[in-house]
Amino acid sequence: MPETPDTPDRQRNTLVVHGGAGAITRKTMTPAVEAQYRIGLERALQAGYRILAAGGHSVDAVMAATMAFEDDFLFNAGKGSVFTHDGMIEMDAAIMDGRSGDAGAVAGVTTVKNPIVAARAVMDRSRHVLLIGDGADRFAALHNSEIVDQAYFFTRHRWDQLQKAREKERVRPDHDDRPASTSAPPSHDRQSDNKFGTVGAVALDCLGNLAAATSTGGLTNKLYGRVGDSAIIGAGTYADNATAAISGTGVGEYFMRALLAYDIAARMKYTKASLSDAVDQAIYCALESKGGEGGVIALDAGGNIKCSFNTKGMYRGYITNDGKPVVQLYKD
């Protein structure tokens, strides 16, 4: 386990967040909607940074930031989650402590208001890493997660997205959910609004500890109990004090095949690549060279930040020891 400094240094305090990537451009964004997203990103940054500024742990900071996203209907996590093919809400989340290597995750939860809280409970109060479905919902309820009815998650714009996706889909009779043209990507790989709405946060606290958290409602019109990368440690979520904390957003299947989050850390550990180089190399190998889309936020123990994506934009922001949030939406 990496050694942790004994002396707190609040100059280290850093938090980075993302609210999804995709076809995010000035041409497709009205000023009013852009303002809403900026407010949501700043709210998440402030929620997490309050904990860091008070000398709190990075794990608490990333959980607080992610909860702020989960409570905001604009983002595809918690309240704003997208619908499955069957018109249900099924959510995934994960959290990891870079100091200890402990991690917790849930997948396919349907009644937990804040899935990241359930993931934290799995990490802190069980001997497991990942719980799924009804079992994860029951575990969360037993460990003080707020439980809500599915009606809580209903939002009209997400429901309309599902209807549009249903109209466009062409599912084969043999239940292969690829479209008839196998040269095209699966129809459920992309949101109907061309955004991948996963949210996440990475943080460095005053003792030099890193943490990462990720939460998502998945993909609009997803089928067959699909689980993406967000809940898979090493794919969409990873943290290690010796290297970096990473949270990803995009088409999860690409992240899982490449273990993208861990690949970034491994490049830093074994090839001594810088954070920036490791992220760029991993994004190219896992996404660009394979035809996938998405992005990551990453933070190392030196406070270096890297936000990288191969889409037109990514909702993202950061805040450092000066306490001033910086929010960005577009590539330029």
C-alpha cells in the first residue's frame, strides 16, 4: 500500500467531475440549457469540495459530488436516469478508495435514490465488491440507503427518448439485439440525444489520498439486464494512490473490453508514463482505434488533472485549493 503523508496539506485539495460526453456543441445547446448544465456541474463541485476544504477524505468528497449529480434530473444517474427497453430504471454505480484499494459497486438497482450511497455501503459494510439487482436493493435498504418508488425517477424527456428509440430499433427474431446491418454499431449503444450521460468524480484530499466514483442510468432502451462499465472496477472506475483516480463515460462495452480505467493506471505504473500520456494512449487504444466514443477524467497524486474525450464535448469541471470552480462543456 502506498505511504500516505502524515501532515495535512490543503494545497493538495482537488476535485474533478464529469456529467457525460457526446454531441455537445454550441449549435445544439440553447443558452438556457447550457446555464442549467453549468449550474449542475458547479453544484457537484461545491458539494464535494466542501468536504475537502474541511479536511475530509477524498472518498467522502467523490460520493458527495456524485450524489449531487444523482439528485439532478439533467444527468443520467439517479433521478435523471434513462429507461430500459421495458420502461424500467436500472442503475449502476461504483466507488474506490485509492489509499486502501477497497471498492464497492452495485448494478441494476431499481429502488435506491442514490446508487453511489449503496456502492459505498458495499465497500464499507460487506466483504464483497459488486452486488446486483434485487440483492443490491435489499442490501442498500438494510444499510440506510434511501429507498424510493420507481415513480420518483420518471422524467418526461427520458420517457420521450425511450419512445423515439423504440421507434427506430430493429431487433432480430433470434433476440440478437444488433441491427440488421452488422457493420453498424448496436442501436442501443447510443443515447437518442447522442449523449452518454454517466456521471463521476475523482478527488485528491489534504493527506494525498485519491478516490473515484461513477454512477449511471445506463443506455436508453438497453436490453436483457445490461450492465455497463460504471460498476466494473478497472473499466469505468479506478483509484490507486500510487498512480491515479479515473472515472469514465461513454459506450461501456469498449471500456470493459479494454479495462480502460485500470489501463491508464497500469501505463503509469509499469511504463512510468505521465498522467496525460497514459490517458491519451489508453483513449486511443480502447476507443479511437476501435470506433468507440467517450472520455475520462483523471487525477494523480501530484494534483495533475487530465480530461480527455473523443466526442464533440464532455460536461466536466474541476476545483482546486483556491476554491473557484471551473466548468467546461465543449471541446474548444
